[in-house]
Amino acid sequence: MAKDAHTYIYVQYGCGLCAPKSWMNFDASPSLRLQHLPLFGKFFRGWGLPPFPKHVRYGDIVRGLPVAINSCDAIYCSHVLEHLALNDFRTALKNTYSYLKVGGVFRLVVPDIEFLAHRYLASPGPTASIVFIEGTGMGLKDRHRSLTAFLRAWLGHSKHSWMWDFPGMSAELVKVGFRDLRPALQGDSKLECFKVVEDPARWKDCLGMECSK
């Protein structure tokens, strides 16, 4: 990239603990807000939930991020969109599109429901359905019987709400206005900025996509 790096704006939402300082990193986890409370933060960090890096900011892509419209050169999210209800997911895509400059690049990775379905059909045996449901993240293995267990599950926000394959995700991106859609592999972007934010483990057997505004 020819310009000075300081002229570029890179935004990652749902960053979790992967928050390179060259990016603006947002997360909507309730635990992020609780961990930053002056008096009670240490108490919540003691629940076994890893602390967020200090420079991560609270931001919900559905409600809108504190980011200027048409300002971003690159936006990234990893294992975020599958946690959203369908209509919230569509709002998130619209907001993502609005923050990008014309020509800006959006990369995403989510679990691949097509891969999981093929693996289920190719795996005979009594545990195949269990492996499939666990892989989708949509099943309920244990019911939370205590307040502590419920709060840990709520703060961790690990359950999936909607799963995607390439055709389905592509159709949703096109509706918003994205173009140049393609399947993506970890590290295959022409933009160097994505190399520091993409975790290879989170791309394994998953659906990665790249598109632009």
C-alpha cells in the first residue's frame, strides 16, 4: 500500500482477545463492560473469563459503532455473525457496508454449515448427530441450574443463532450492496493489514469470504 499507514482506518468488531493495535477493535460482550468497572472489574475477571486487552472498546455492530460513515479501508469479523439473530445479522451487514469507503474491503469468517452437514452425512455411527449438533454450536448440552452458570454462559455468549453456507451468505451480502464476492482462505488477502488480525485456528474448516464496497 503506497500511502502512509496512518491514513488508513481498519475496524474489527467482535474482536475478543485478538486485538492488534493497528486496528480499531470493538466487542459487544457484556463481560468487557463488567471487566472495566472500577470497583467490580476484578471480581468478574475472577470468574474464569479471560480479560480483554485494555485498548478494546465496547461496540455493538447491530446498534452501530462509533465509526464515521464511509471512513474505513478494511473491516474484519471472525466468528461473530453466526451469533446474531437473522434480522440483527442483516442490520450488521448494512452497518458494515456503511462504514466502508468505496473500494474498502470486508473479510469475514464463520462456521460453515455445508461443511458440517457433509461431515455428518459421511460419518456413520450413533454419535454422528451429536458431533453435528456440537459442531453447529446450536445445541444445549446442559441446562444452567445456578445463577453463576447462567451468568457465565451469558457473559461468554458462545451459542450460535444462525448458520451460513457460501450461497446463503453471498445472497445476503449482495442485497446490501457488496461486490467482488469470493471465498477466502486465511491470509490470502492482498491487503497486508489482515495478516495481523486473522487467527489461522479460527479459519480451519470454516467459511471465509471477502468482498468490497
